[in-house]
Amino acid sequence: MGYVATFDAGTTAVKAALTDDDGIIIASCSSGAMPLFTGDGHREQDPFDWWRAFLQAAHAMLTQASQSVPKFDPADILGIIMSGQMQDVIALDGQLNPVRRAMLYSDGRADREAGELAEIVGDTTFHNLTGNQLEGSLPLPKLMWFKRHEPQNFAKTRHVLFDAKDYLVARLTGALSADVVASSTVGAMDICRHVWSSRLIDAAGMDELLFPALRNPEDRVGEIAGRAAETTGFALGTPVFAGIGDAGATTLASGVTKPGEYNINIGTSGWIAAISPEPITDQIGVANLACTTVGAHNGVSVGGGRNSDSRAGGKSDGSGANKRAGGNDTVKAAEGGVISDVSSGDGEGAGGGVISGVPFLNAGNVHRWITSVFAGNRICEGIDCEDASCEGTDCGKTDCGKTDCGSTACGSTACEATACEATVNEGRGGRSSYVAHGKGRDDRANANPRPSTSHSLSASVSRADYSLMGAMLARSRPGSNGVLCLPYLSGERFPVMNASIRGAYVGLSSDTTAADMARAALEGVAFSIRQGLEIFDAEPSEITLIGGGAREPVWCQIMADVLGHPIEVFRNADVMPAAALSFLVQYALGRFESLDEVTERLRACRDSVTYEPHMETVRLYDEVYSRYRSLYPAIDGLG
């Protein structure tokens, strides 16, 4: 039997999973938490910490496999493939050593440089070429910042990578590559042609030779070299594949392949992913990622130059037709880049399919916040309270004695505990045999001193607290007794892009309970997600839900009722990206004849439960939603 080694290089840890031919995980583990350096609005990590975490996870995975699989041999591993955090700036010297710490996706230090770039190329041109807004968190403006503020370090730089996994691939193979999905977030790639844009790179004052070769996720980019084999324990010559950015891996795993299929991810922050025939460029806050492996079928092919004639009909927000991204631009491949499988090379672009994503800064962090405030150790937990009607506000109990979560069975939406590895759990009282681990895409709310490894509320929320919150929500009623919540705890990116806006409650009375306020906050997040879905034209045919927030049943039902559509919730969402990565390798090796077959196989791996909307509650939420939409203008008007 052959195996595939998969890794996810996140912000908090590196996770490893060894899968068999059927995508079933036979060994899995996670590294310890990695330091996060913050201050002055900067957010950085040391790539050497990524490498150390990778080695820790790889060694533990191989050890676990040797103990559980008879006659296991690392030489039986068919390939190594990774997903990773995107939109980083990783500067390397000629020996592939980091010149400085990596600037992360959530680091928005380059607002000035973004403004300067906008003056040179124009916001509209940039948006049409890249499919994304020009802002200071994009790597291209941050490279401009780097050149201006650290000229000596910049002078040492010979290569730049943009995804944590690509640094790990370089350490393993010596190859400098970037997948086109993750590279969509750089601010330098033509999203329709899938090549670096000389126009944008030149405007930024950069040398295109710094940039890595663009590859499709399933492309073989190298093999384990001698030193890497000795260090990692993998066999010499083991193939290594390009891999895919974490948002792309999640989208592929969710089975979203065509317009009308939507995947909602509730980690610390949130994300709606959908396939669009063309980039959506007339909506502020919408991100567009190149679509190659993900969605490269079902009529939205990008490899052979096939374009859909128009966007699917359906709901529209009334703001006008979506504009087609792309334009006349001089494009080149990075030095050494093998792009024959990425671009059609016929001058017509690589096709129109894209992953359109709507990002929310506030999602699972809201669940964690209400749990800390209304069910945490600073107020009554409802434990040993003699008042059966206690809502957790007046019991008088002030010390719960809870400590940091140290369980692999952690039920937290976004557990940051070092011991929480989110590995396969061998059955938990009839629940899913897998334990999900909420991993957020944005850490802007973190205000801890540098270096930091956790969010400010993580230590104050335990698994028991989440259980108590679940019981409290089960007692709540739809509509929260008239209470509305604008859940903007950390500013917001969609439906408004406002870093300074904060949340608010409206409609409180002497009858308001903690359960009302907790439920109103989760309803507020659901209303934000409804606003996100309304920007897409295609009526929903399928809505799936993943992430730590999907483990709260009441919230899942709220989602179904607010959206007025059945919600399929993955109970094994934490392992699906590993299966998706594994099948990409098997596709590259010829086991699957088409990407449709890969998608069908992934759908067969689903372990899910469907929440049906309650029509009476749907009608109630339709009324509440119209009131909710008036909240932001009123709150923002207060200054």
C-alpha cells in the first residue's frame, strides 16, 4: 500500500497527517504552538520556527505510523503535499535562509505603499488585473515597505515566497515554487492568465526574478534531497508537490465546484467560498483566488481556456453587473517557472473560473467572546447553582477554577492550547470520530505582547464553558426577545471595510437575559453571512458549513433559519483537507482520471448532518434581518 504525507502550515502550529489510498488518516499529530511576534501593528513569525514545527510534526507522524502500521516503511510514501497560510512575505538569501522574520497576512503595515502603488497603476486597473482590492496587507505593497525601511536586508534578498508551505517545500527540495491559488493574494499575479504581472511588479519597483515559479497545486516540484532526508526521516527521492493555500484546500475539501454551491467556514474569523465564472470586482471586500484544481471542471475549466459566457442567474444585490477582471497587460513567468500547465499560452488567458471568497473578521471569535463573558469563569457558570432558572448572571459564583484546555477532545471554537492537537479521536460518546480544530484566518484582535502564542480570551474559556454556553443557547428563543447585536468585535472587512468599527447591542430591557444576548450575537454573525451570500448571483443549490463554530448545534440551526436553506454540517471537516491533498497527489500519479472523480471521491468521504430551516423562524428572521441591516449605519454615525 502507498501513502501520502500531508501537512498544514498554519499560524499556530503545523499539522501532519499520513493517509492511505482511500484518504483515511492512519497517523496524525500537531506541532507545539509557534511564537507570534507583534507590536506597532506588525505581525511576524520566524520561518525557522515553521521548519522546527514541521520537523516535530513529521517525526511524530512517522513514529506513530511505524507503531500502528505493520512493516511501515517511509519509502512507501508516494508523495508529500502541503497547504499553508497565504499572503505572507518570506524574504530569503541565495542559500534560502530567511533574511528577516516573515510578515504575515494579517500585517497591514504597508498602507502608505499601497496608496503609492494605487497612484501609479490606479485602483481600478489593479482590481481588474488581480481580482482583489489594493490594501496594505498584500505582499506586493509590503515588499515596497521592506525595500524602503530595511534596505540592507532587502539588498540581501534573492528570493521571495508568499506561503508558509512554500518555504517548507524549499527546505525539502531546494525548489522555489508557488501555487496559483495562494499567489492570487500577492497583489502581483494576473488572476485570469495565472502569470506574474510585469506591469504591477515594475510599478512596485521590484525585480521579477525575485518571484517564484507559478505552479498548479498537483504539480510535482521536486523531491526530498539528501540533507532533508536525514533531517526529516522521509526517504531520499520522495516526490514533493506544489500544494495549495489553505483557503483553496478548504474549498476543494468542501466539494464546491460550480456556481450555486457555497461553503461557509467559521473559524476564529469566517469565510464564504464559492466558484464564480469570472472575478467579482464590483464588491468591496470580496477576494478572488485563481481557480485551477479547485473548480477546474463542471464547465468552469481554467486549464484549457474554456470560459463560461456569463455569470449564473439568480439573486443580485442590485448594485449592477459584475465586471470581468483582466485586461491588456504584459505578463511573464518567473525565472525557471514551468507554467505550461497553468496558462493556456494562447493570449486569451487561462479561463474565467475563480474562487470568490467573502471574508469576515468576526465569526468564531464572537462565539468565544460570548462564552467568556456569559459562561466563563468571571460570572456564574450554572454549576452547582440551586436556582434552576439561573441564566448565568446572578448566582454569585466568581471562581470556577478552570485552567487552560489540555485535551485533544477540546470542544473550543478556537482552542489555542499547546496540547490541543486536533488529532483523530477514537470515538466520543456517539459523536463524530473526528475532532475539529477551529483555525482562524485573521488575528487582528490579538493584543498580547510580543512574542505571543494565543488570543487574549483563549485562556479564560474552557471546554466546560462551551458546554455551558451550549445549554444556555438551547434555552434561548429565535429573535433573542428583540435584542439585536452588531458583532463587530475586531472591526470588519465585509459587508463593510472598517477597521475601527466596534460592536453594539440594541434593544436591551429589564427582561433581557444572558441567553438573549448570547444568541443575539450569534444571530448577528449569521446575518452578516446572509449579507455575504447576497452578493452572489447564483441561487444556492448547496450550502455546507465547517469550522469550530459548526460544533454548536444551536448556531447551525440559526444559520439554516437565517439563510432559509438546508445547511450540511461536516462532522469530519478537520480531516477533509488532508483527504483532498492526498487525492491531489493520487490524481497527479494517475489514480484518478479527472478532477470530477476527485470531487466525487471527496463527497463520498463526507460525514455530515443536515439542518433544515424552520419556516416559521425563517419568516421571523426575515423581519429581524431588515432591522439588522440598519444597525451599522446608525452605530457608525455615532463616530
